[in-house]
Amino acid sequence: MERANESSLTGFILLGFSDHPRLESALFAFVLFFYILTLVGNFAIIIISYLDPLLHTPMYFFLSNLSLLDLCFTTSLAPQTLVNLRGPEKTITYGGCVVQLYISLALGSTECILLAVMALDRYIAVCKPLHYVAIMNPRLCQQLASLSWLSGLSNSLIHATFTLQLPLCGNHRLNHFICEVPALLKLACVDTTVNELVLFVVSVLFLLIPPTLILISYGFISQAVLKIKSVEARHKAFSTCSSHLTVVIIFYGTIIYMYLQPSNSYTQDQGKFISLFYTMVTPTLNPIIYTLRNKDMKVALKTLLSKKLY
């Protein structure tokens, strides 16, 4: 059957922030700045966690996975965004849009599950400390990390493929700065009720269930921490867990606001700026939060720097 989809040949025009041409130079500097911070911060966490034997623990194994996720996620979006913010041409090939959609959707979905896995790790560490090493053995950690990645990949393969089957009938002006599902659904020239229902169900599975489980686990963690007699141990537990909880609130808060409210409750510009925040800023905040609020990471960083200097 011949597809009535000229966009597969011509690609897309990413309108992005073209309605605000005076902002584009500032947004270019903004995206470039946070992209560099994302690269430096997340590479640092991966390298430090690998080089310091004291950080070869489940927590830093999952943190390294999170940093790798953020690196790949931002890299799948930032370069194209920077190119389109530089000049009048704001195009992306159909193949480029497809690749961007599959990768960003897979990595974003993976992070939703990985953050829940990290909460499980903290729950076992605080609530079952005597059994922690036995429970969170390397094999289980690898299985949980693999489950997170495979869940995200499966969601992307199903959801993105389902979206890309929609006929666009020559519509190729995408009112966004990236290729994402809600923006593509608006280009379809057929009824997208089923797709929107699928999007809602997927959003519930990945954006409501994991944070609910995280909040429940942190309820048990708070009770356990309050029972710790040592002030220093209690402070360390709260510091570590609050770092993770901060990342969770920022990540889920922005995406839930974006995907789980009626589309007519915010303007298109609001959606773009919210997307800009969770795609460019959030991956930068993760390493900042974990390094500045984590004593072990700061000590490891100072140790490695001192070895390099001397």
C-alpha cells in the first residue's frame, strides 16, 4: 500500500522557538551551556565510580547507569537543537526524526524505571542493612539494570512504531524543537484517539506507578532512619536518600506536568519550555545533586584529583 506521507521523503521543519527569534541566541547559549555541564558532570560520575574501589557498590553502579542514560539522552537531542537554533534552517530529516524519537523515548522510559530501582536499593540498604550485601548482589544489580533498559526499549519500539504508522498527508511543520510523540500526533490527518489512549496508558505505567512505589519505599525509609540512634549515621542516610528523592521530584514533576494534564490546559510555548527544562536541565542537575550532597563522592573526587596533582 502506498503511504500518503510526504514527510517520509521531505523530513520535518522544527518550528521550535521561531516565534521568538530574539530568544534564539540566548537559548542557543543556554542549551550549549547545560549540554557541556551534562557531559562533564556525568562523565565525571562514571569515571570516579569506576576508578575508586570504595564506590564499587550497588548504589554507584545504578548511579553510573543513570549518568550514562543522561549522557545519551541529552546527546540524542542537544546537537540537533543547537543546529536549529543557530540559523534560519530548522529542518530534520525523516530518518533523523525517527532515530531521535526512538532513542529519546527509550532512554526517558528507562530512567523512569531506573529511578524506582534506585529507590529499592536505598530501601534495602536502610531497612535491611544486615542482609543488604546478600540481597543486592552483583547478579541482581545487573538484572535490575537490564530490566530497566529493556523496559524502556520495549516501550519505545511499541509506542514510537505505533505513532510513526499514522499518515501525515504531507504535514511536515512540527511545532516543537524535538521529535516527540505528542507533537507528531498533532500532525496526523486521521483520528488519533487510540494513539492518545495508548499514550495515556503508557504515561500512567511509567510516570505514576514508579513514583508511587518510590514514595512508599521512602515512607518506610523515613521510619527506619528515625529509629537510628547514631546522629552521624542518621544524617548520612538522610543525605543519601534526599539526593535521590530530589532527582525523583525534579524528573517526574516536569514530565508528569507535560504528559498527564489536558493538552488544552497549557499553551504550546509552555510545553516547549517545559520540554527544554527536562531534556537539557534535568540531566545536568543529577550529577550536581549527587556530588554536592554526597560525602563519599566528594571524598573520591578529592582523592583522584590529589593523585593527579602529585
